[in-house]
Amino acid sequence: MAAIPLFSLFLLALAASFSAAEDSAAMTELRTGLIPNPSGWAAQSDYCHWPGVQCDSSRSVTAIDLASRSLSGSLHAVRNLTELARLRLADNRFSGRLPDFSGCTALTELDLRGNAFTGPVVVTAMPPALKNLSLDGNYLQGALPEFGSRSVGVSLNNNSFCKTSPGNCDPQVLALLGVAEGFGFPLVLAQAWRGNNACQWELINCDHSGNVATITLINHDFRGGLISPELSQLRYLSCLTLKGNDLRRYVPERLGDLPQLKSLDLSENDLFGELPAFRSDVVVVTSGNAFLRPAAAEDSSPAPPRPSTGAGCWGSSMIMGEW
């Protein structure tokens, strides 16, 4: 009879040992991903004794407080800390999309105020036990997150959401956010593209009917970003300039279907594959893309009537490249 509780204790001890090993690996990964390494987080020291870290009796990490440390880098390792209950990283320099915290099943308090996070708040990527979420002072985009029946205290002031109340963004805004997603939700666009009227955004021009007509993005270094097929949703787009942005992979086939397109500048990127077929009157500039090939056959269909778009479009009809 005594063997049963002893065996149970053995299993509990074994589980605690596995949990500690997993947390040790996660904390090592977290330390390596942070820039700079937090003061006092020495590789050869016990992670439970690192400044700002709290552990329970089984050496599982329960709290991390690294507020105001001028930190940046990767937070992906946090998702493996299953006993973490409190994470405070306010007033640092973290950027890019919010990490996936859904694996942090014990996390109830998440404080990421005063950073430079971009992109949408994905509710399904939030911790399931979350009670308090602080995201003020970032550059988060899209619609305001809604937690439904979950009782979550949320603070979201001073971000780049399309609206100040819950609800879908304008269709043109949604399409442009899809474009930003392809580029990795860069900070420069999160700062320039705010609100629910794309015609009031920087780097965008609209026609007299309020349709997005020109997008001009030059030398922004999107670091291997992609050209999103969501551009095809902007049916009145006539001039698209994406010069010198370190864009990679292919050019979406659907760009060739834009009925009002007049000029497309893809020069000085790292695009490859076959260029979509465009109408013969569309000016396409592709110089500086060594592995981008012309379409096998060009579409000679006539151009439909287009609204005037002003400066930024070429007047001649040609495809200019290095072929």
C-alpha cells in the first residue's frame, strides 16, 4: 500500500525535473535572443537567480520583470514557459509582431507598454488565463481586439489601430494592412498608416472618388519582405512604386489583373521568378532584379478608361529591365 504514494511522489519529482529542464532551455534561448543580454544574466549562473526572474520551488519560472532595460530582440522562447504567471517588459525597444503567448498557459499579467510592436493583436495568440493586458504606447494596427466573454482588463491607448472602437477596418485599409503584413509590418508603415481613411495616410494618394490610386515606397529596407497579393484588392491603383526595398521572392500573378494600373516600379530589389503578364500600356521597371524573368507572353489587350492620378506615373508604354 505504501508503494503507491511513493510511486506518485516519484512521478511528481520526475515531472518537476522535466519542467525545470524545459524552463532552463527556454531561459537560455531567451537570454541569447535579447539584445543586449540583461545585466546579471550570466550563462554560467542559475537562471532562477537572474535579476528580474522569479521561480517556484520546482524551479519553474513564474515571473519575469525586465521593464526599462533598453532591450530588443526575440521573445519567442517565452512561449515555452508554461508556469510563467507575470511578464513585464514595459518601456523597452521590442518591435515587430507580438509573439505567440498561447503556450503560456499560466500567464495572467502581460505588460508590453512603451515598445514598438506592430501588426494586429491576435486574440488567439494571447494566454488563455490572461487577466490583465497592457499594450499602451506601441504601433499596433488593424481592428481593436475583442476578447468576447473573457474577463480581461485591457489597456490599448496610443497605438495605430484603424478605429478607436471595436469593428472592422475600411476595405482599403484592410488591403493595405495586408500589404504591410507582406513586408513584415515595418515600423515606418505603422507610423505612417494610422486611422481608417487610407487617403489621409502618408505615402498614399487617392483619386477624387477616394480610391487609392498611388503607393510610393522607396528605399525603406523591408529586409526580405514580400509583395502581397492583397494589392489586387485596390482596383483603382494606377501607380505602384516599390523601388529599393529589399523585397524578395516572386511578383504575385494577380498584379497583372489590376484594371487601372499604369506604372509599376520594382527596381533594385531581389525578386525572382517570372513576371506576370501586364497589358502592353503598363510601364514596368525591373532593373536590379537579376533573377526576375519577363512573362512568356505579354497581354496586348487595350487599357480600360482610367481616372487621372497626377504626378508619379510615367507617360510612355514600355517594360524596362535588364533582359
